[in-house]
Amino acid sequence: MIFEIAKLETNEIYRLLNGGITPRPIAWISTLSADGVANLAPYSFFNVASCNPPILWYSQVNPRNGKDKDTLRNLIDTNECVVHIVNSQLLEKMNLSCAALPSEQSEFDFAEIESCPSHQVQPLSVKDALIRYECQLREVIQLSSLPSGGTVALLDVKSIYVDDRLWDGVMIDQQQSDSVGRMGGDFYSLTTDLHQLARP
């Protein structure tokens, strides 16, 4: 079946993109508001943009009300965040942090997520996250201001935390990292069955 974009509604396009481009890594991003409220929210439109210098990117799908989400507002106001990699142990807590809370309420408190101070930035870190990237905002690129349009944030990585149990001295142990991927709808993928292939 062929779907021509010009003939589709926005929600149909979203489902075709969201359900086909899978699995997607999840950036569980903590920020601090200008008023000092700790925010935590997951984004699955996310990846590495550059290694030299190290830059991550994530995209906010613009809400229907036209207002930016708390994460982006906080980033613009305070310029810092922590990007956590979600594993299966944190999946349910991460899902709870998706709740539509008022800006003055912290997802850390709502979902009873244990936090700890970060190394180099002000936003809190999720204590049980085995991999986290402390970042500073580099640039915001608005691709579309329309509802469901995209606003991309580029993040300069300032420091990286890797749990000692995952570090083998050369790289992050992929068997132990237990990363979770986002699928379409309410589905997630678990990395419990890995296949290793040497590059030709």
C-alpha cells in the first residue's frame, strides 16, 4: 500500500512515522525550570548528531495548544539538561513520567523517582539510570510551528556517566546495558536478544 502525504491527515502521518521507524532510543531528559522545579520527560525522537564535538539531538513534536513542552521551555531558560538512557528496570517509572502534569509539579515526586546531584550541570539525575549524558543547550531549530510540527534541540555533551558494572575498560557492555526502545502505539522493545555481526 502506498500512502501519499498530501492525502493524509496529520494524525495518520504521525502513526505511519511513529509505527514504522522503530525501535527508537529514548532520551529521558531532566531539566530545571527558572523557578527551580525539577522536570523529567521521555522523548523517542532522539539520537547522536556528532561525536566530534559530541552533540545529541532530540525533537519535540509540538503540542496541539501551540505551547512548548516544559523540557524545551526549561532548556531555553536554563540551558542545561541530563539525558538518561532507559533500561527495563526504569521502564514503568519512565512511563509514569509521561503524565500531563502542571509545570509546577515535578515528575520526580509524582512517579517517586529517586534522584541524585549531577556532576557538571544543575538538573537532577535519575539515580538508578546506568547511562546518562549531562548536556548544555547548543541550538534550537524550529522546523514547523504547526501542531505536531517538530522543534529540534541540539545538546552539547559536557560529561558522561556510565555505571562501573557496564564499563569493560574499552566500551559499554551491550549485554548489560539493557536499553529499551520505543515502538509504535503503547509498545516498547527490550534488548534481551542481541545478535553480533562483524562488519565486512
